[in-house]
Amino acid sequence: METRVAVIAIIVENEAAVETVNAILHEYKNCIIGRMGIPYRAKGINVISIAVDASQDDINSMAGKIGKLEGVSAKTVYSAV
């Protein structure tokens, strides 16, 4: 199976969605290379960056599940590698 390297940028504006975001990330833990989460308390949001190495289908599925949550935005950037 061919895999791709990508970064998923996540902004969580709805604090109630944090637990669900973490559950989705746990579901895809084998694809995750690294994760950085920054709580931006002044704005009341969380900014999360997830580096992944997975099939394009898995990356799209993970980002899609996260992006469907109310108050959560997710965008993916793919490496050419």
C-alpha cells in the first residue's frame, strides 16, 4: 500500500469537541508521526498540528471525521513524497 506524508491543521473553537477530536486521533494512532497542540487561551481556541504517514484514504477519512465536528475546522497539506 502506498502512503503519503501530510500535515493536518485543526482549529477547535468548540471546547466540547476536544474529547471527540482526541478519540478520532486515537483511532488513527498508527498513522500519526507527531502531534503539536497549542491552547490559545486569549481566543478560547485550540490549534493542533498532526503529521501523518498513511494512505490517502486514511488521511482523508481522519480529516473528514474531524472537520465534520461542530466548531472544528481541519485542512490537509500533502507532501509530494
